[in-house]
Amino acid sequence: MSTTPDLEVKGYNNYGAHLRKKYNGQRVYKVIVDGGFSCPNRDGSKGYGGCTYCNVDSYTPEISRTSITMQAQLKDGMVRAKTYYKADKYIVYFQPNTNTYAPVHYLKTMYDEALSINTEDVVGFSVGTRPDCIDAEKVALLESYCDRFDVDLEMGMESIYDETLDQINRGCSHAEFVAAVELLKDSKLDLCVHTIFGFPWETREMMLNYIHEINRFPQIKFVKFHHLHIVEGSIMGAKYKKNPFKLFSLEEYTDLLCEILPLLRPDIVIQRLFGISDWDLLIAPNWGLNKSNIQTYMEKEIERRKIVQGSLYSA
């Protein structure tokens, strides 16, 4: 892994450059698979309805929602990545819902099946989960794949404030997140942490504190930054339609990113600067641009301001 940002290109340690360097210039793409998992915050184990901002369909590609079997999802996804993005290699990505929320023997069966598809071209394995659905036995299972694949565990932190986690019906505390991160202290797994900026009751200073919390864990190798966006089918979506509240404009969120990046530890690779939903599910904020144009706008602004990841970081 690069320990310094790819300054010549982005001004931050970006995932695309990381993959190109790691895999000798090959095009590597994630292929999402829906393993049919549930979530303890939906099935009644901890609650119902899920996190208030969440509609699983909003971040699951249609190909995963409409293909019945994992084999079909992965084969179709790989063909699509090859056709449209000239992919050379793939990362199998269990994304929707909580992908460690099952007994270990069941997880192994699911993972083994997914990783048996096109094995010569699969280089990575990524699993999305919650802090309260990971334990030593599941970590050991994921580590058992590290001799064949680069394995990362993606875990939602969302906010570092329990008051926020309560308001969004997260179903777990920040202490549980910290405990899960500590479980990975000496692990062979790469940890990716997911955050959401823009809960309307949180101040800018509160959001900047997310970065200080991330920085203190050396086991965090990747981050995904999202702005709060409101989608159809979510509890927050229904509330927003009745009483709209303040959300980031594109300019405001980019301004926050430009304040965040210099504070972020320079070795951390940023997989995503912002979140996006399908147009038919997005309620707000609608920035009027597609994903590529949003990315271009942010990167041009980062370049214009001469932002450098980690330039204000101190250990």
C-alpha cells in the first residue's frame, strides 16, 4: 500500500491509483453480490425498519437485485465490468445488508460459492458489515481467505456520537464500533470504515472530529466518505417529505472535504468521496450532476485549493 497520497494526480490517496499500483496497472473493479443477508436492525433482533436513512435498493445495482443466484450476479457483473470498463481483474464485494450476520458455517458456504466464480481473475474479497456483527470467529474465517485474495472488511461507523446513532436508529453504539476495530488490531484484514457527514443536528466541528477518531486506529486502511442523502423507501425520506431539513449543497460538501482531507492520516486510502443513489430513488439533495461530473467538480476544487491529504495531520 502507498503510504503517501498520489499528489501528482488527485491531492489525496485515492483508491483508483492504489489499485493500479497494487495490481501493476491492471483495471480492477468491484462486482457487487447480494447474498440475501438480513440485518439485526431489520429482522427484530435489535429493531425494525433499519437505520432511518437506509433503503438497501438505493445502493444495490439493479443487476444484483434482479439476478436470482450469486453465480448469475457475479457472472453478469463481471461481463458488465469487462464490457463497459475494460476490467482485467475483479473484487467480489458482498455489499447489501449485513454480510457477516449468520453462523460461521453458513458464511463459509456463501463465501466459498462466490469465490469459486472465475477464480483466475478474482484478486480481492470485500465484505460489508456492522460493528455488532463481527467477532473473533468471523474474523478468523475472513482471514482464512487471505492466502488467495486481498480481503477487506467494510464496517459502518456512520457517526462517532451515540446521540446521533440513537436518532438514526443505528442499533449499536460507538463503543461497539471501537471494540470491533480493536478486534482487528493485529489482523491480516484491511479495514474500511464508512462515515456519513451532514446529519442536520451535528455541527461542522463535530463532523471534523470523525477524522481524529479514524486517525487513531492504525488498522483502518480505507475510508468511504458519504454525504447524507435522502432516498425513497427510508424512514428519513418520509420525514423529509413532511418537514424538509438542511442538507449539503455540492459546494458546501466539497468545502467540508477540503477541510477534512488535510486532517486525514496520509496513508489511509480514500475509496469514495461522496455517496450517490439511483435517480429514481433520490429525494435530496439533487446536485443536478451524474457521478462522474460530481467527482470531477470535487477533484478540480481540491486541486484549485492545493489541498493535500495529511498536510495538517500530526500523530
